[in-house]
Amino acid sequence: MEWKPEPPREQIALDSEPYDRWVSPIGASMAEFHRSQDGYLLRFLGQADFEVTPDDQEGDHRIVGWPVPGAKPEQIVNLYHNAIQPLLGNHTGGLFLHGSAVSVDGEDGAIAFLGLSRGGKTTLAGSFAAEGNPFITEDVIDLVKRDESYWLQPKRSKLRLFADSARFLLGEDTPIADKNTKQDVEAGDVLPFAREEVPLRQIYILGTDHRAPLQIRKLALQEALSALMPHAFLLDVEDKARLKGHFTRMADLVQDVDCFALDFTRDYAELPQVRAAVLASFAERCLKSD
């Protein structure tokens, strides 16, 4: 879907109380979900407001977005692709998760990394890409179930990285526009991108202790389902019918795709060991399935 934002406007105070919020790992409110007369008003604080209204055709929605004055155009486009679209995707029966993914061994399969914001999943995916495992998506896992597999859909061919991660992956002389915000780094020879859909084989949920030693542990089904739920995109947490459908799709996913807890120290020097451990886990799964 082609989309472009409306002219900027200030985020004036709203009369309604949010029915849901997105909160950062340090407790800051990042987004508020409000009900409007005809649909939803999603406020990304200090960035943009999006109005989402059901269209005449079932499953379609009209989306209007207003950036705040001074917001960078690419920042608003990223919000649309990485938040609004997956929110609506799950709302209308799809299966979207917050994470990054890479292709392993050509077309044999993909592995996904799920984690909280600033948890290291994009840098980890970028490090795999730099070592020859092309990245498929950054920030949004879009799955389509077909032929008894979950096919991971390629998204935009860019990684959003903070300055230190961009320079680690691309070199110290990499130009940085703003060292305090994420940079859009396009795919290329150094960071290859997989342009075809790939079946998802494994999911790794990154731990929140950034000083933990390297450990990979397979999750039992109920544990895996609980671990995945915080990484889903939910537009309306009070819509019981849609929540039930979403829960069922997630339960089916953990039945079919192995899920692992992945802990490691967030240090660039540790990434080779992390990649080796993940690839060993992937190879072990392939042996068992043969």
C-alpha cells in the first residue's frame, strides 16, 4: 500500500483516556491507543498521530497520519511500516511479531530474533548478514502459513541501527547523520538482503539481562507461547473475539516452530560466539528432522 503523511500538526491534549499503551523498557510511554468516533487514534508521543478507520470493505482500513512539526519524514514512514501495518495485519487475521530475521543455508530456512526495543536483535541480525546470512526483515516478522510451513515475508531492504552498531558492522568511517537516533542502513554487498520468502525454522527470544552469559534453552510449548505474546502487535486489547483468534494463531505457531530463549552479553566482541551457538542449534534441529 502506498501511503504518505498529512501536513504536520501539534499533538494537542486528547479528551479520552488511552485504553492501551506501549511502554519502553525504562518505563517511558512510547505510544497511546485511543478510541475515536469511527475507529482508533494511535499517538506515538513526540512523533506522529495516526487515525485508523474501518473502510466499507471488510478487512480494509483508512489510515491518516500527521507527523509532529519537525519530525523527520523517514521516521514517520518507519512508524507506518513497522507499527501501523503489523497492528492492522494482526487485527485482520494475520500473524505479525516484533523482531528481525535472517536466512540460513540459502533457501533451507530462516531464524527469527524477537526482543524488546534496544535489546540487540537488529544488531544480531546485521552481524549474521555481514557473515553471509542475508537478513530478511528488520523490526517486523510477517508470517504466512502455507504447505504446513510458516513463510517469512521479506520486508524493506534496510536495517535501522544506532551509530555504534552501524560503525561496528560497516566500519568506523561510516557517515552518521545523527549519533543519537537510529540510521537507515541500506542492504548491499556488506549487509546482503534476502528478497524471497523463506520458511521459518526457529525463533529465538532475546533475554533482558544484557550481562548474562551465553545460553540457549529450548522452551516448552506453554512457556514459548507466554514468551512470544509480549512481542505481538495488538491494535485492540479489549476485542475478545479478535484476541481469541490471535491467541489461536500464536498457539499453532509454537506447535510447529521451535522456540528458544537466547541470553548473551551485549558486547560486540561476543557476537561471533553467539552466531556460532545459534547456527549449531539450527544444525542440530536439521539433523533431528532428517
